[in-house]
Amino acid sequence: MELLPLLLLHPPISGYYAKSKGHSFWFWFVMGLLLPVISNVILYFLKDKPQSIVIDNVPIFEQKDKILYSKPGFEYRPKNK
């Protein structure tokens, strides 16, 4: 009975962690209910989903260490995390 609060803490943590990596909050919330610790381990090894960036109405996907968009006097590089 004392472990119940700890087990109920995992779903929101899994959901938030998944959302920060670009995945579905609710899917990983349910996974956190079904597999409390294992879901966080799986999320740790999942890659981040690329975030879409729109410049001049053209969607560009963020890639690390690359120039994504360039024109005279302007160069966009993704932020280092």
C-alpha cells in the first residue's frame, strides 16, 4: 500500500518525458500505468522526434549541427541542447 503513491507518480512523469521528446503524452501516460518503470527506460532509449520549423512558409525539420536555411545576410542554425 505504501508503494501505491510511487506507482501513481510514474504515468505523469512518463507522459511529460515523452512530450519533451516529441512523442504522445497520453500514449506514454497509459504505458506508465501499465509498465511503470519499464516505460521510462524505453523512453530513455527512444530518439527525439524532429521538430518542424517554418521559415518563409517552408517547413524545415530541425537537424543538429547543420545549416537548415540560408540566404544573403541570414543563416539559421538549430539551437544546441
